[in-house]
Amino acid sequence: MKNVRIWFKKDFECRYISHLDLNRTMLRALHKSKIPIWHTEGFNPHPFATFPLPLSLGFRGVNECMDVRLEDDDYSFQEISERLNACLPRGIRVFDVTEAVMKAGKVAFASFTIRVGVPDKPSSLVAAQLDRLLSRESIEIEKKSKKGMKTVDIKPGIHAYKITEQFDVAVLDVLLSAGSSDNVNPNLLIEALTRETGMAYEVDITRKCAALHSVVSSISRFATMAITTSAAPHVAATPTTASASLASRSSVE
């Protein structure tokens, strides 16, 4: 048996299905495709599949992945892509299949592109508001936890960012902490911005890729590759002792 990683995009109407519904959709597609996937044992066998990092409702994902286990080590990766796409809705498209080199459960960071705008307001205003918020030493926000609501500082979870302007919106490319132990949802940033300015924003969020803990490459390399460009009008990177490696395919090509 061989573990493989299936890379896919989640967009269009499928942005608005929950992670649980995505799980059901992918399992049904695996069943209909007749791909030789290893099934769990017991009274209710089902295809073995794991997702490294759930995508929030309404977010677009361009480098999502799912790990499965093949019973046939020689089964064609191209065949997997074609068979799954034939069984999936248009909002979910498989674009690559690779071997699962690193464990998916070690996700530590995620890179997002957040488009923020206000009707009848210039993008320069929104860009300045974002820059002012992210330049603060702390960004405290109410966050829901298992024990109820609590006030947390999300600034340590913002590792790098870049703000640009495109037409009538400000575009924030940001690298955030992700995973089970430390997770900063982009919606918390928008909530903090709304609380500070009192304005209602139109927001579109895309998760570009995730990153895994590694002793090979530093977080600065990830930030340089996924965030910073020399032409950026607003650029910042916060120092960190953590390290990461890309868990993305297209982002490094």
C-alpha cells in the first residue's frame, strides 16, 4: 500500500459547503471512481482519507489536499485525477497527485490573499487602514474557545504581510499561524479592522497554500517566496524562531 496526496481547488459554489460536506463529497467521489483506495476495517468500512487543514466556509482554496492510501502501488496518478474529476462538482477540481512526503498533521502556517473593499471608498483608504492595524504592537480580539469567549492577541500569529492596491480594493497577502495548537483565522483580522474603523467591508478570502514544520528551511524563505516583493508599497515581516517548508505545489513553481 502507498500513501498519496491529492491536490485540488475549491471554488465557485463549493466555497460555501462546510468541511463536513467536503469530506462527504470526496468520499463519495472516491467510491464512485472505483479507485483502489484502502478502506477502514470494522462494521462500517469507508475510504481512508485525511485533510491536513479544514478550509473555513466561504474561503476559496487553490492548493487544498487530501491524503489517501492506495492498495495498488502501481496505480497511475493521472488515472486518479481523471476518475475523481469525472465524479466531482465543477467547484472542486483535482489538479495533481503526488506521494505524501511529509505528514499532513504537522501544518503550522498558511498563506492567504484577502481582498478588502468598501463601496464608494478608494482602495488607498482601506490599504492605509490595514497598514495601521497591522503595524500595531498588539491586536486583541474576542475569540471563541472551548471554554467560551476570551480575549487573545493575534499579532504574534501574523508572521509576514504585504498590502497592495488593485482597482477599487486593497489586497492583503498574509502568512498566519495555522494548525491545531495555534490558529489565526483571517476573519479575526477583518473583525479587528471593522471594530477599529466602524466600517463594513466587502471581503474575498483565498487560501494559497499551507506550510509544515521542518528543520530544513526557515520561515523567512517562505515569507520571501509567498509574501514579499520589491514593488510592494507596504511590506512587513515579523521575526520568528519557527521554521517551515511549503506544503504547496503550484506556489513554488
